[in-house]
Amino acid sequence: MIADADPSLVVFQRRRARRLAYWNGAIWAIGNGLASTTLVVYLALELGAGRIGLGISLILAARNVVGLLRLGAPAMIGRLVDRKRFCLGTFLLGTLILLTLPWASKPGNLPSPGASLAALVVLWCVYHLLQYLGMVALWSWLADLVPVRIRGRFLGRRQRWLSAGEAVAMLCGGLFVWGWQRLHPTDPRWIAYVIPAGLGAGFMLAALIPLMAVPRAATSRTVCVGATLRSMLAPFADSRFQRLLVFGCWFSFSNGFTQSTQNFYPAQILHISLFAMLAMRVGMQCGQLGVSPWAGRLADRWGNRPVMFVSLLLVAQGPLFYLFSTPEQPWWLVGAWTVWIAYAGLNVCLPNLMLKLSPGDSNTPYIATFYAITGLCYAASTIFGGVLFDCFHDSTFAILGSTSLDYYQHVFLLGWFARSCGLLVLLCVIEGRRGSTQHG
């Protein structure tokens, strides 16, 4: 059975819960934007992350490798029999971990810059693990609060709030770093990166306030109490969910192996500043403000898969703009971040389809499995891309006789091809009729 809203909650309670979920998303997104991965990567480089490709890829991948532990989330939630308490507890603990990041990054607090870098990576991974565990409970919780027939619209509106909060925060964070480094040119550069991260943790703490007011739903509906091995393996025996999982793995892998190159190329080859990169990302987030609600409405009316297909078709073109970008014409990069506005459709419809294909009596193993396995694929491809970068980034390869492409051009071309092939994988996903109650 497809999980629907908890009938024990009256309409007023569910509407209030959705509004509180919007506020939680907006405030959390501000914190996430201030403590963005981009800032952490730049901070890691300041602390001496060696072997740029592999070093950055390990930082990007480590959190997803650790995220495999979220497979144990259903058992932990089942023991507690309270998704709300589990969700709030893991989010709170994760935010407190994030608050220690500025201290660990300060030179002198630990024996060496290498120790500071190691502490940064460990804290970053622990923070994400706790967030991942909490998200399993949150998705299951929200599934009981929002009816299937309007879940796409809910996720679309919440994604709009997430995009708005993150856009404002990343713009402010970029302006802060830019202004601080000009007002305090003699100060160590790491200071400008850790201050926004600390402020971001504060906003994440504030995001728990509206979440505390969201009502509990009946725990017997989607919590696997006393999770067994059979319940943990159930997602792998579900043919329809398997197809979605294969698509998620392909999509994650095709995104991951270009990450090291995409992070290195603008800063080191095109010489684009952190502020300019954040500005393009903010532009993408602003574009998603208008797209996300429409994606949710279309998903409720026509299904998730058609929206995902069009979105992926646009997203796949992004690496081509990186391919055309040169130090003489870096403005091509703007095109990539423009077509990546279409990520809004995937951000709304992919989790919506995952929840739709999860059984109503126990969806936590499905949620944990989907994000753990796809996250592991992303991590593996990110490390693979980092190793390739370190080995071949200075190489040039001849193709079609006299024509030659450098390493960056090859990676961006392969990135476009791999993401485009994802369209064929998506065609194999079976969604079923909207409102269907049968679970294959």
C-alpha cells in the first residue's frame, strides 16, 4: 500500500504541520547555505588539502560513505518508536557537532594543519551522518502528514522555501568572505570561511523550533518497530523500487565522477572567485524558486516520471557549458548553472516517487536504503573522478585523428553522455497510475 496521510489528524492539523514544515525548511536552508560545501572545500584547501583531485573528492565522498550507516536508522527509530524525538535529537546533535568546526579549523588549537584538516573532515562526516539519520525519520514523518494527492505540491512549495533560504544565505556568505578579505587583508583566510559556518549552525538550531511544533503522526503506520533483517531487505525484493534504485544509482554516479573537476576547473583554470561561483549558484536557486511549485503541481497531475524526464534532459546539458568554457570565455559557465535550474524537478519528484513506491506499513527501510545506496554510488564515483583527475589532469588525448581534447574536455563530455544515458534508465522506472493503492 502507498503511504497516505494519517487519518487521525484533522485537516487543520495537517495544514498547520505543512506550514511549519515550510518554515523549518527555509530556516534550515539558510544555515545550510552559510555552511555550504563550497565554503568547506575552500577551507580545506586553505588547511592544505593535498593532491587536489583526490583530496577534494575524498572530502566530498566521505560524508556519503559514512551515510551508508543510515541503513540502521529504521532499527533505531523502531526502538525509540518516536520519529519526532529521533528526528529532533539527531538534528540537534549534528548541529552541535557543526558548531565545533570553527574551533577545530583554527591553527594552533590542534598540533598541525594536517590535524586541523583531519578534524574538519571527521566533524563534517559526523555532522552529515546525524543529518542523514534524522532525514530518514523526517521523510517518513512527512509522508504521514501529507496526503498522496497533494504531496507533489507540498514538496514543490517546500523546495521553494529551501531554495530561497539557501540562495539568500549563500549570497550573504559570499559577500561576507569577499568583504572580510578586503577589510582584513592581513588576517588568515580561514577566518572568513569559518565565521559563516558558525552562523549557519546557529540557524540550523533555530530551524528546530518550528519542527518541534509539528504534530506527531501514528507511529504504527510507517515505523518498522523492531526492524528485522527481512524488513531491511524488503526494498531489494520490490521490483518497482529496484528500478527506481537503479536510476538513482546511475544518476548519482554520473553526477559524482565530475565533481572534483567541476570544483577545480572554475577556481584554478578559469580563475573564477568564490564569490562569482556562489553568485551563479544563487542565480540557480532563484530560478528554482519559480520552477519548484510548478514541478510539484505537474507531478500531482501527470505523474513524477514525465517531470523527471524533462528535468534530466535539461540537467544533462550542463557539462557541455563547462566544455565550452575557457579562460578567455569563462562566461559559458553561466549556461550550466542556468540549465541546472531544472534540478528543481528532480529535487521534488525523485523523493516524491520514492515515497509513492514505498509501502504504507513500513517506509523507513525504503527511505534509508534509497539514500544510503545512491549516496554510496555518488561517493564511489567522486573518488574515482578524483583519482582520474590526479593521474591525467595534465594529459591531452587525440581523438578522430588530428583532433585532441584535454582531460577536462573529456570529463565534461563523458559527464554529458552519462547523464543523457540516464534518460534511458528512467524510461524503465514504473510509477503506476496516480492514486493507485497497489504496491508492486
